[in-house]
Amino acid sequence: MNYLSREKRFAYLKNNQIEKLIIDRPEQHSLVGNIYYGTITKVLPGMNAVFINIGEEKNAYLHRDELPSYLLSSDKQQNVTSFAHQGEKLLVQVNKDATGTKGPRVTGNIEIQGDNLIYLPNGQYVSVSKKIADEQKKARFRKLGSKLKNKEEGLIFRTSSINSTEDEIQQEFESLRHSYHELLAKAAGLSKPGILYQQDTFLELVASQAAKMGAGEIMVDDLELKKWLEQKNLPAGLTFYNGKENIFAAYSIEQKLEKALKRVVWLDNGAYLIFDETEALTVIDVNTGKFSGKADYRDTVLKTNQLAAQEIMHQLRLRDIGGIVLIDFIDMSREQDKQAILDIMQQEIIRDDKRTKLIGFTPLGILQLTRKKTKVTLSETLQVKCTACGGTGRILSPETVAFRLERELLEHRFSDSEAVLIETTPDVQTALLGPNEEHRGLLEQMIHLKLYFTLHPSIEPYYVVKQFGEEAEVAQKAADFY
């Protein structure tokens, strides 16, 4: 855990490989879990949704199915206009951060989390963690939950509740219910939309991950954080790191982090993956690269795809990629080979904290899956779009820019000017005039103008026509630049 600087980070490593990486910055602080008092600004019948002003930069999106009035209604067939109106005020909780041009996504099904329980004021059901395998204990918890809650309320028993007594659970339930009523009272005192409860997502994730570790070691670089963790009675060892070198650099995590931002990821056998992230979906291409194998081609393909499947799931977790994911494995003709890949993917999905649904192969052999997206990806956190290409990965070539310049100059071939001064890049000038300026004479003859340049190095090829005029004047301007 790197907690000393304003950017808070923690990395969970297993077998010296990063399994999870969380980064929290003041300007990118996740809103997930925060509870707001909001006002409906627009009702959208066609989308069956509403937009809500929650006091943040962007209005939040709320689907009809997440409205409190819908959750408590017996008639689920009506349009959103039957459950919400413009100007209505309500409590909402963020379940997905803003991404790109979209605002945060919120729900009216509020969750108040405790150590053993999750209290849902409008939940209307009792649920037990799937990780509790004992059916008798599940039944006992459901019976207890039904006794504690009223008709409108909901309750989820967390895995940790298995170690708690009924009295402890009852006390926690009453405390969570009281916390919710305090939020309602706080909301009643607000005159405009705003935040009611702010969740420290980073520390909660730290505590959750640390509690899951049956063994191992927790390294922290902040004494206050170490004291806070000591109060949790964690099973893993806890060590304070006070070296001069940043803790991530000391444990070679910075290097692994750089790899997680690369478009190309190499596999151990010489094959490689290409990641292309877009706002709508992520496409991953599998290539054999340098791997030729020692057996037949089909065996080579299968081994490469198996390695790729494991690494892809690791990269999805590490990069925290969500939404639609399409994977173009190397073509496999045997159905049994495809099933072998699906089996590996299913095994890896079990290790994932995020809800992931494996759809299967399309007729074109593309594997489809969806992974729940609650916040921005690692690349969105650490990188910005290239100012030259705007995120496309491509810019105009020097030749394209040069031909545009040539066409513009031809439009002035019948002017009264003798010369023209052009600001451009060295590669555009070379593309326009040719090697050793071999095309200069022909071009100046075509446009009836003498060409003068001021050159500026730039990542992006460009030009600006600065001045037309008498040759002596233009020549002097060009000389003054140098």
C-alpha cells in the first residue's frame, strides 16, 4: 500500500503477479457508494429513465427500474412517467462512476453497509451471501431477516455474519436502520441537491482485500494506516516500510504497472495480445507471434489460445476493463478446443470480484463476454487522449498535409503577389519539395510564387500560410525568423 502521497495506491500480488490494482486520486475520487439528495431535472419516457441533479458536475442517470416508487409498486408495466415527475426530490446512491461524456449512474435502491449486513430501505427481500454454503444456516438467516425487517425493507447477510450471534446481528440491523433515518433527516434540512454520505471507497477496498487474505504479508508506507489496519485483527502479517525508494518501485510494481498500460502484451511463449479500448467496447486480438510450437498447427493454436485466455482475464482484472469485451482468438476448427478455452475462462471468472458473464463464441469465432463496469479503467485513470491524434492512434501523414498545402497555393497562382511565407514542419517541407528540393522549381513555376519557409518541429504535421507579398519583404521575414 502506497499511502504517503496524495495519490493513494494498493496492489494485491499473488505468486509475484498483480491480481488487483486500485488507484485513488483527489480529482478522480470514485463516487460509487455515495448517497445524494437529488432533484429530477428531466423525465425521458422514450428511455424509461430520468436525469437527476445531484450537485455534481454532470447530472446522474436513473432508470425506471431503480426508482423507489417503482421498487415498491405492484404494477411493474407502466412507463417511467407513472413513477416520477420533474422537480421530484429523492435519495439516490451512485453505482457507476461518470465515464467519457456520460454522467454517473444512480439507483434509488439505497444500500447501507455494515460489517455483517447490508440494509436496503426499499429492498423488500432477504438474501444470503452465496459464499455461505451451509443450507441450514442460510435458512436460519432468511428466517431471522424476515423477522427483523418490515415489508418494504430488504436485508443481505454478508459472509462475515456466519461468525456473529443473533443479538449482534439484530443490534447491527437497528444501527443501520437508524443511520438511514438520519440520512432522511439530513436530506430534509437541505435546500438544494447535495451529498449526504461519502464513502471512503479506497480504505473500504483495502480492508476488504486484507480481510480476504488468509495468510501473506501486508506492506504499508504510512504509520497511521498501519495503526488503522492493526485494529482490524487481520490474519496476514503487517509490516511498516520506511525505505527511501517508493514502495511500489521497491517491489517492482511500477514496472508491472507500465506493462498494464501497453497496447501489446507479450505472452511467455512469444505470442502476443493487442488491446484496443473504445468507449463502447474492448477488442482483444490474439496472435501467434514468434511461437511456432513443436507439434502440429492445431496443437500450437490451442496452446497459444489457452495461454492467451489466462492472460486476458488477468489483464481485464488488472486494467479494470468493464462493459462488452470481444476476443478474437486464433481460429479453432475443433469444437472441443473452443470448449477448452471456455473452461479456462470460466475458471478465471471465479477469481474475479466483478460480475462477469461469458456469452460464448459467435459464428465468426469471436468470444463475447461482459464485465460489470463501476468506475473508470486503469488507462482512463492514468492516461489522457493524445493531443495530436485525439485518441484515434493516427494522424495525417506529412504527404497528405503537403498535398493540401499545394492545392491551397494553387488557388493563389493568379494573384499579384511575388512570394509566400509558410510556417510548417520539416517533414511537410520535404514532402512538398522532394529530396534536396528537387520539385521546388516545378512547383514555383506552377503557382507563380517564390516559396519561403519557417520550420517548427512538431509531432503533428501542419502548415500555416503566414504571408503573401513582394519577394524582398517575404524573404526578409523568413530571414528574421532565423
